[in-house]
Amino acid sequence: MEKIYTIPVNEAFEASAADKACGCAFCSLYNKLEFNEIDAVLGAAMMEPDIRIETNKKGFCKEHFDIMFGYKNRLGLALILESHLGENHKAAFPKGLSSLVANGEKKLSEMTKSCYVCDKIEFHFAHMIDTVALLYTEDMEFRKKFASQPYFCLPHYTRMMEYAKAKMPKKVFAEFEKVAKSIEENYYSELNEDVSWFCKKFDYRYDDEPWKNSKDAVERAIKFLRGDLHTMNKK
């Protein structure tokens, strides 16, 4: 029986199984989480004290600052920046007795390496990988969706396989590994052929030949190798 936490995973895998252009289901899940977190942090959640404490403390990575900057809510971002800068300032230049024991440089260094949105996404995304392993183990219908995936980007493929090997029953993992490798190897072959043909089309001897499926081969290769993430920033 479908549970609330399995719905997003099932929907993402159904979409990618039905339409190859959807690409890696894990990338879709990540992008949806990213959209939800940024929409929340610039919306109602911005004024919640416990969340504001966290955003003041952790700040955001450059990628998520860039996305928020293009989100058409400059006032919301400015309010977040105002209190985050204040937190930075206190950490860098402590006053009074706290200045005797504080290590401002260390605290600032920690802030530059942390991101509130990244941490929230990672928390939920890890559970989604767990859900994929659980569904494949217990749900025969999900196995059909999984087997119909066009591909998994390499970062998510390697993470999925590491997790599945550690968590799945050995017999289930053996089948899972076979199916996953087949999906990945088939896409590798297809992509290699398309990229090679794209290169050949720049040779005058192939001027009269059709492009086949190679016109977007470079873009697809990059998405496959590095993932198709942060799509909010590409709109």
C-alpha cells in the first residue's frame, strides 16, 4: 500500500519511465526538494524564529544564493541577509569577555562551508534513496518502474548502488544490481554513439549525413556525468 513518503519517489520514477526526456529520477527528486526549500525559506518560513536561527547560523552556498537572488523576492532575501550578516559580524568580531575565548576565524570558516538549503535537501534526499531501496525490495510494481528508467546520472547512480549494497538483502541486491547496470550500460552505449556522431558531423565528409540523435548529445552527456541539478537557475 502506498504511503505518503513513497508518493514523491513513485511519481518521479513513473514520470521518467513514461518520458525519457525527464532523465534521471533522482535529479527530479532533488530539484523538487530544492524548489520547496527555497520557496519556503523566502516565504512563510522566513519569519519562523527557529528557522531564522538556522539560516543565520548556516547561511547558504553560492549556488543557492544565486537561485534566491533570481527568485524575485529581493526584500525577503534582504531580510535574511540582514540577520545573517549580523551573525557573521558577531562571530568575526566578538565583544567583551567572549572575545577572550572566541575563535572568530574558525567560526567564519565554518559558515563559509555550510548551507541551510543543502542540509535540508540532503536530509530528505537520503530518505528518498532509502525509500527506493525499500520499494524495490517490497513492491513488484515499483520494480517495473525501476527497470523502465532511461538512465541514472553517475553521481546518483554511484550513491544509489552504495546504499543498496549496504541495505538490501543480498538476493534482492543481486537482481537490483543486474537491472541497474543494464540500464546504465545501455545508456552509456547510446550516449557514446551520439557524442561520436556529433563529432563526425563537423567533418566535411559527413556534411550530407543526418544528425540522427546527436544534436543535444553534449548537453545530455554533461547531465549524465554531473547530474541535471539546480534547474530553478536555468529557467
